[in-house]
Amino acid sequence: MLLTKKKSPHRVCGWRRLRQILAEGEDVFWARDRVGRLWIKGPARVAQALGARDRPFFVFWI
């Protein structure tokens, strides 16, 4: 995988840590479908999952 190979110029972390990160963000930042694909949640749903009620927030899209 591009993000976990030791000699990759785009390496972020090892495979085990990537699995941990994906597990920690499940149902907050993303969700999986029946096939196992990740679907990234929108800013409003992430804010709701983090408990940011009645707090204004700004979403900047690139």
C-alpha cells in the first residue's frame, strides 16, 4: 500500500497503525458499507458525532 510501505515517498505510518487509525475513526469520520469501502462523512455529521451542538463552525472546502 502506498501509505504504509517503508520506502514509499508518501509513507504516513505502518500497516498496523493505519488499521488502528481506521478503527478509531469508524462511525465518527467515516463508515464502511457492506463491501468494506470507506465513506467519508460530511462536516456536519462529524460535528454532530463529536458533540458540537449549538456551536457555530465554518467549513472550508478546497
